[in-house]
Amino acid sequence: MSNNPFLRDVDAARAAPAVTAESLAGTALGLKVGALLGRDADGPYAVVPLRGVAAPQAVAARVGTGDPAVAWLDLRAASTALLGAYRQQALVATAGGVALIGLMLLVGLRDARRTLRVLVPVLAATFAAAALIVAAGTALTLFHLVALLLVVGIGVNYGLFADRAHAVEGEGGRAVRTLLVVSATTLCAFATLAVSGIPVLHALGTTVCAGVLACLAAVALVHLPA
């Protein structure tokens, strides 16, 4: 046995068993290998990442006419299509949620005019908040859509407080104080999310803050003069 540490390591490597995926389990390299090698119902498979591909369509065409056991997957295109489908579903769900809110208002108020007076300013304020976010250079994501639906719910509450001031004499001052307190509480809570460095929390916080301010302005313009 050689006294040279390098030569000893070479001799130990020669005598060591073959490296397998199981022998790498629990290591950083094992995580990488596990992401590239696997087994499904058709047998084992391997993922070969490609970088710097200038013509992905040409590679896809070449793979499609070659070995049927080899498949091409454009992660960027697949991710874009997946997010597009999720965004479309979120828009449909948001529209359904708004319609359900409008129906519940109509059932509770029993007056179509009062329902519109509560709901329309809130919807206009929500669209204004979304437009402001887009104008600031931020693309709307699923988290923004979820936050906007929350804004609709919050704004409807503001509209109901203001609408009650029309129906009950002497409720004007109380309604204004209530709106100021609840909106300040909401802004304080979501402002902490808006300053977060986590993109999801930041998106929720900024969207709700912008929506709350827009809803307050819309409710004030529509209801306070009366």
C-alpha cells in the first residue's frame, strides 16, 4: 500500500463497489440524480437537460422523427401553457364569485337598485385597482386575481355600511367612522404583506391595499354626497 494519500484514494476507488442511485441516497448529488433518473409504468427513463438551444422547433422536429422512445419537452412552453390555463380558470371562478355575491345582495336587499348602488362602485374600484397594478408594470398573476376577489368582498361590506346610512336616519356619522376604522385595520394588516420580500405575499398585500383605497374612494363618491 502506497504512503501517498492520492494513490491510496485511487486504490480505494478501484476496490469500491459501483456507484448506483441507491448509494447516493441522502446526498446532494443523489437529489440531482433522482431528478434525472426514474422509473414509471413503462420502465426506467432518463432526463437529459439541454441549455442554449437556439432553435427548439428544429430539435423537436428531429426528435419527433427519430426514436419513439425519446420525447422532447419544452419546459418554458409547457409552463406558459399551464399558467395560461390556470389563469383562465381563475378568471372564470372570479366571475362566478362576483355573480354569486351579486345574487346574495339581491336576495338580502330585495331591491335591484340598491344592489347595483352597492355592487357597481365596488366593481369599478376593483377594475381600477387592477389597472393601476398593470400600469405600474406588474403582470397580473393568479395571486392578484385571488386578492381582487377578496377586494370585492371587502368593498361590498363598505358599500353595505354606506347604504345603511341612506336607510336609517342618523347613521351617516357612524357609517363614516366605521368605514375609517375597518379600512385602517385592513390596510395595516395587508401593508405588512405588501412590504414582504416573498412574491406571493407581496402580490396579495399590494393588491388588497390598492383595492381597499379604490373602494373607499368609490364608496365616498357615490354615497357620501347623499
